[in-house]
Amino acid sequence: MTNFEAMAHADIAAFVEANTTELGADLTADYVLTLLASGAAVAETRPFGLAIVQLTAGGGTSLIPHLLVLLIAPEQRGQKLGHRFMRDLLGKYAKDNHMSLYCAGPARRRFYGRLGFVVESKDGEMRRMTTNRERR
């Protein structure tokens, strides 16, 4: 089992690039490392998984969160850890602004839909989802 909590930024970036197919994201290690090193994104790790949240300046001092990566170790799936992890992330990063993400596939859309995300736009199989229910 991978020890996500022991990973440094370079390890996280390499892991993300090596697992782009499973993550459903086309992210390079250089891109992820640049975001993490500059503070434009934060890595949240748990014993069972990791998440990367990109933070963009909003109005005033607020930051707009965008979920780049959420990964739960395969052997830990099915235990509601992903839901709890996402609820923690939403509580921490989406207090002032709605969180957004991109995902493909009906299973991922159902997962995020149960957490309050709604489809805001679509491009082929890819969907942009957000916790903002006012925009559609």
C-alpha cells in the first residue's frame, strides 16, 4: 500500500503523472510540481489517498478552489473514505467560494453528485461540475 502521507511534492507529482489514466486527468509531473511549489495548489494527503486542490485568486482575499486530483487507494475503496475526504476538503476550501472540478464517466459524476456537485457544462464525455447550484 502506498503511504501517501510520506510523499513530498516531487513524489506526488510523479505519482499523479504515472496514474493519469486512473485519475481521468492529463496532468504532467512538471505541471503538478510547479503548482504545488508555487502555492497555486495544495496537496492534501491521508493514509488512504491524496487530493490536489488548485487555488485561484477570487475577489478580495478569497481563493476559488478547483479539485485537480482525488485518488483513494484501490484497496481502501468502498468504505466511504472518498466521501469523507471530499467533505473535509469542501469544509476547508469551499467555505467562501464554490468548488469546481472536471470529470468523465457516469460513476465519477454520481460520486460527485452525491456530494452536491452539479454539471455546469460538458464537452464530449468531460463534465465541469461545481457545488454552485445557482448556475446551470
